[in-house]
Amino acid sequence: MKKVLGFLLLLIACTAWAQEKPKDNAPQWKGKFEQLDQTLPTPNEYRTGSGAPGPKYWQQQADYDITAELNDDNQSISGSETITYTNNSPTPLKYLWLQVDQNINAKDNNTAKMANTSVRDSSRTKKMAVDLQLYDFDGGHKIASIKDASGKALTYFVNQTMMRVDLPQPLASGQKFVFKIDWSFNINDRMHGATPNDSRSGYEYFPEDGNYLYAVAQWFPRMCVFDDVVGWQNKQFLGQGEFALAFGNYKVKLTVPADHVVAATGSLKNASAVLTPEQLARYEKAKTSFDKPVIICTQDEAIQREKTKVKEKKVWEFEATNVRDFAFATSRKFIWDAQAVKIAGRTPLAMSFYPKEGNPLWEQESTKAVKNTITTYSKYSIDYPYPQATSVHTASIGMEYPMICFNFGRPNKDGTFSDDKKWGMIGVIIHEVGHTFFPMIINNDERQWTWMDEGVNTFVQYRTQVENYPDMPQRRGPADRIVPYMKGDKNLMRPLMTNSEQVVQFGAEQYAKCATGLNMLRETIMGPELFDKAFKEYCSRWAFKHPKPADFFRTMEDASAVDLDWFWRGWFYSTDYVDQSLDQVKWYKLRSTQPNVEGKDKTVEKGDLASNKDDKKPAEDFSNGPNYFSVIPTDARFNGEFRNTIDDKAVITKLENKNFYEITLSNKGGMVMPVIIEWTYKDGTKETERIPAEIWRVNETKVTKVFAKDKEVASVVIDPKKEISDISTDDNVFPRVAQPSKFDELKKKTN
């Protein structure tokens, strides 16, 4: 037998949506709550519908044995690498693809050819040199030879930043192939050079003392990723989309001037051979110093090395296990400090390398920031697994690699620095060290999906800054900080789900929009507890693997039981924006007399509000008092066809003396979001109610909802704390508050 659940009152608006007649046949429904099943890749035995790796998930491995020498006289590197490539895929491979990223600095690179350029009234010489390829720098990898393990030459060809090596016979599943590459390249001047990729790697020259600081990356031919989704990821490196790399183990020997100090990915294996006895003792002490950093190579020692400039050479040996890349920095100018950090029973070293030009700021803040980063990221993702994390000071760069990153933040020459400089330096260190987690461990494809790298990392960076630096101004993460971008020209916007090379506003979208979205997801949509559990599950599932966007989307839902397809669809797949409007608030009270509550000889028309006021003109405030309505007993509405299970009199008693507020909301921006309502009562108290985004699921543009309150309301505000990135707050208040005109604001500034 069907049951009638209650009064079919005018209060049915509490669970229904107002329907408006479409105007000019404009579509009113755009499927914002439809599932993404048809959009996401079909689950399979490699990647499951839950977002977890499948039972037959596989990935390739590339192990490297590298010897290289840096020439400090002509700023070049020559090297030899032996690669052991393991084919764990079910597919035989006829050839291998490698990245030769230094070729982006070659004169015939495609990056400059593809750029849109124009003549301006004033143009910087460096920009003109890059745009017109006028620079004289001889960049790019010079491949001397490629041979198999027996010394037989292998056939290869180079296509811009990609190199194909043909195999003597197909490499079957489960087999290994060993081959050797000899190569060299000239290091670019990243401070004053004129090549498309000066920003990530290169040298800085210090004319005051005639020394160099080298930050070296993308420096050896590296294996491309071959995976179950795209096969070979051999899309060209054009400068914006970064890297997709396979995991492996590294043994690296670096020959540098004997008075250089080297920072690198991995663990230093021959410290006793490259450090003085005093430095070695300090290095060992740092491994148990948890309270503060130990200075291993002092500023006085660095200044002395700057002056002497010995010609002898030393070899620094490093090893790294299960990393996707290797980078290093070297200079005779380096000061080096280190501190041990306790993480889940392990004690990795937080370390910093910097010239005297970085002090006193770097000695005060860098290693502390490294420690705070790996500790906080471990809380939100996985426990930091590597033996060390290093921050290297460079004047104009922020770039990340496994266990090492290059960071700007140089004080004035007299050692002074502003708060902006300090916070900027700390922020970039947190961001770049954080990249060891995303994408160096949770190893997504940066060339395709920048947000999975930069955006996700920026979100955890924001959490790290909030928790460790409460006085630090926050730039990317808070919802209200994305509003200027969301108000901008939509022709210059791209959805987050856009290939890296097609993104227009790179920082605003791939960093800030993604980080803001995840912050709203955590704070407003899911709640911290649910979000954190789901996010840790994603990190745990895909640590040391190659996740794709669908793996993230599916895991976040699978681990939380929250349907988020509407959020992914709106925030990641579209350029919709949030603009909720509080159009109207109506105040009602129940009539003091309720005739015919049993429904006999009813005199109230079906659906009649029985209002004592003219509702055709919307009220501008609550000053005219409430409207009144009557209720209709359940049995009267259904003519006794169904059994009435509700005590009519008891319900009416509960409704008496209540204040009923019917609110009407519009979604002007297209992006559906939860509705957050702050009620301010006449006695000055406040109450906040949170309504899930699903309130828009039937009518995506306009909804009404009724609330019962014991106290009379003085005002209503939606999104009072600016949690949902609403681009216009003038229409979020009822009664409306007059906003000052631009003339008034200008007048106020001039007075």
C-alpha cells in the first residue's frame, strides 16, 4: 500500500524547484549532472573503473649508468650513458624513443617557428633574438655514437627533441635491452641567453668573482614513456608542456673542478673522497641534527674557493633508486647546510646549497622550508620515500627534479630583503620541493596534463603554507583569489582538460584554477575528512606509477562515496564560472486560524497561498511584515484514496509561530556549486546552512527553497565567506545593499 508522506502544502517548495518557461527557445538544461562515464576511457584490466591500477597494470623501467664531465672553461658537458631498458609491456618493441630535450636550444627548433610574433614600438632584444632565431649559441645535443652492449652501432635518427633508436630485433615482453650513447652539449646562459628554454637549466656567471653556478637538467638523452594508454609518449618538447618519464635506478659519476661542491638527485656515495675531514664530520653530524641545520660547507670556505680556482678535477658519485630523472647543480660558490627530518621512522636530510649572494635569507629559511614541505606533503599524500630533499639557490628559476630543485629568491646586495622577497622564496621552495611528490612520485604525464602536476602540487603547497606559515599571504588556493581570472575574457580561457601546449593563461589556469578547485572540493564540497582520505588513497594507489586524469577522478569518488562528476564536468571540462544570485526572499507565517483541518467542507482553493499581500511585485526587504498562508489537510487533497499516516493537528502545532522564508536563486555563470546561506536574525545572531550542489540538478538556472525559522530574519547572504569563487557578490545579499559607484570610490581616494 502506498503511503502519503505528509501534507502536500505550499511548503512542498522545500523539496521542489521552480520551473520557468524557456525564453526564445534557449536551452535551459545542459546536463551538468550527467555522469562522465561516456567521456572517460573505458575501464580495463590495466586501469579499473574504481580508479585503481588493474590486475595487469604494467610499466616500463629504464636504468642508467652515466659518466659525465663539466668543462668550466667553455661551459659544456660531455657524457656517456648506458641504458638498460626493460620491456614490461605485452607488446614487442621494434624501436625505442628517447627525449633529447637540449635540442629545444638548437637554432632550427620548432618552438621559435611556431610562435606568434609581431613588431612592437618597443621590443626587448632577447625576445627579438628568440622570435627571429638571431642568437649565435650552438645549442642542442650532439650525439657522437649509439651502440649496443657488444659495441655494434645502432641505427637512429633525430626528429627535433625526439630520437628513435632502431633495435636489431624486436624486444619481446619481459626482455631487457642494453645500449650506450655518447653525447655532449654546450650549456646555455640562463640569465642573459637568448634561447627558448633558458628558464629551466643553464649557468649563471658572477662577474664580481669570475665564477659560475651551474643548474643542469634535461642534460642526457632520456627514455620516453611507453604505456597502456598512448603507447610511446613522444610528443615534441615545445617548452610549455614538461616531461613524461619512466622510473629506474641511476648510478652517476660527475667530474667537476676539484673545488666545486655538487648537489644532485640521490645519495652521495663517496663523501670521504670529495669532502675535507671537517666537512665530512659536519655531514655526519647533520644526519642526527633534528633541531636545526648544520652548515657543512661554510661561507668562509666558499669565499676562499672563489678566489683560488684550482685546475684539478674530482669525481662525485651519486646513486638513486626508483626515480624518474636525475639533475644536478655545481659551483665553487656553494654553501651547504643540512638537517635531519623524522618521517615515519625514517630520517631523510633536508638540504640547501646557495652562494653567499643568497645569504642571510637562504641560511635562515631554505632548509626550514624543505623540512616543512616534505613533512606536510607526507601527511596529505605518502610518506617521503627518498633519503634527501635539496633546495638549490638560483637567481631567476624555479624548477623541479627528483630530490632536487632550483629556486629563486636573492636578497639585495647589502643582504636586506623585503617580506615579499622572503615569502616569494619560501613559496617557490615549497612548490618545487613539493614536485618531488607530484609528479616525481605520483608520476603523471606533464606533457599532456599540466594540472595533474602543477595544479595538484599547488593545492598541497597551499595547505603547507597555511599550516606552517600562518602570516604568509596566500596567492593560489583561496576561492576569492581566482575571481579576477574567472571574470576575464572567455576567448582567452581554456578548460583544465586541455593539452599543455594549447593553454593560454598557464599560471591562472593550470596552477591557480586547479588548486582553487581542489581547495573548494576539500573545504566546501566534500569536507576535509572525506577529501583527505580520498586524496591519500589516490596518492597511495598511484605512487611510482603513471596515473591519468580518469584515475584521479574515479579514485576521488570511489574512496569517498561522493558523486563528483558534476564538479569535474564544470570545473575541469568547461570554462563556466560561478555567479549565484539571491533574487528574492519572501517571508511567510501560518494563519492563526486553520478552518476545517479534517478536510470537511473545505473552503480553501487547491494550492491557494491565501496571502494577505500582493505578491506580484517582489518585496525589497522585510519591513512590510510577513505574508500569511493556510495548510490543506492531507486527506482532503487525496479525497481519502490513500490512508493518511500524518497527524494533521500535530503537524499544524509544529508549524505555528514559525517564520517561513522562501528564497529564489539564479545560476548566472553556468557553474553549479553548493549554496551557502548565512541568516542574520533580528536579535543579531547568525546561522549558516549548506545545501549541496545537487539542488540545481533539475533546473540548472533557477531554484526556490523554503526554510522554517524560529526567529525573524533581518538579512540573508549567500557565500558569506567567499568559499565558491562567486564572481559577483553584489547580488548575494537580501535586502540589497547599495554599492558605491566607481566615481564614489575615486572620490574617496582623492579626499
